[in-house]
Amino acid sequence: MEPSSQTDLIVQALTRAIVEHRLHPGAKLAEQALADHFGCSRTLVRQALYQLSQKRLVTLEPARGAFVASPSAAEARQVFAVRRMLELELTRAFVHAATPAHIASLRAHVAREQAALASGDVPGRTELLGDFHVLMAELLGNEVLSHVLRDLLARCAIATLIYQSSSAAHDSAAEHAELVDCFATGNVARAVELMRQHLDHVEAGLNLHQPAPTHDVKTALAPA
């Protein structure tokens, strides 16, 4: 396997693990352990970790190594602010351009979300609920936007793990179904408003006033 392909594989695997909450915020990403796991050199692992740091999914600390990012409440709010800027315009463009095939693709995706919810597949539903938004960009043929949304949604997954007060997965899936029904009518204004409400609901489900968990022993044991 070519080095660039191996690096991409590591980036994709770690991103998926973070998005699916199998790697928690603050978790240390030891280069040698990852090299052993992927059967490659530490140099390739280091390249992958650097790429992830550029996406703000990993933080690189001098003399300490790499860690899964622990976004602050302020950063979580900023991510949602950017999502609104992008996704409200995406919604407007999608409804204008939507074909019956596009609507059918989204309905099939929502059905997979609901199946994951019914089966209790938490990693699957986490990925599918985020991919709904990416799929809209992909159906429009906008690869740049789909990549940007994937990065933002990965960062949302970390914020959700830290700050979400209770699972809103069922509500999100129901709102996705409602959005698709609206897209099918061609009502642009209503679709944009529904998307705004949906993003507001997801953000409102995060308790951004609670402190993020710490992985530093001295901080964890300090007097309150």
C-alpha cells in the first residue's frame, strides 16, 4: 500500500472512531500503539495525526503527544453557527434542484436511521444522523461542501459526547423525515425554517454550561 493511501486509511479509521464515540475526548493517541495496530511506521502515523490536528479532531502537545480533541463550549457554539451559515443555504439550493431520485435517496437514508434506532445501534445511528446532511451536499454534486460538512459534523460528534444532556437521536430522525417531506413539496422557505429549527434543537440538546471532563489527574483531584 502506498504511504499516502496508508495515511488516508489511518485518518479515516481514527475519524470514524471519534465520530462513533469509540475514542473519547482527551484520549491519548500513542504513536507506537497505532503503528502496531495499522502495521505501519510511526512516520505514517505522525502524518495522519497531523492531518487530524488540522481538522481540529486531534490536539498535538509538545513533549506529551497526540490526544483526541476536547472542544470548549464556545467552540461547540461556533461549530453550530458555521453549520447554520452553510446548511441553510444548502437547504435552499437543494430544494431548488431536488429531483424525485434525490428525494428517494434521502427517504432511504432516513429509513436506515430509523432501523439503527430500532436496533439500538448507537454508533450506526450517530454516523447516519450526521451523514443525512452530508448526503444533501453529495446529491447536489458539491464535493467541497460535503467534505467541509464531514469535518464540521466530526467536531459536532465530539461536542455531543461531552455536552449532550440526553439522547435526542429519535427527535433528530423524526425531524429528518419531516425535512424530506417538505423538500418533496418544493416549499423553499418552509424547508429553510425547518432546517433552522432542526439545528437549533440539536444545539439546545447540549448542556454547554457544564465543564468538559478532564483527563488530567492533578486537575481531576483538585479541590472544588
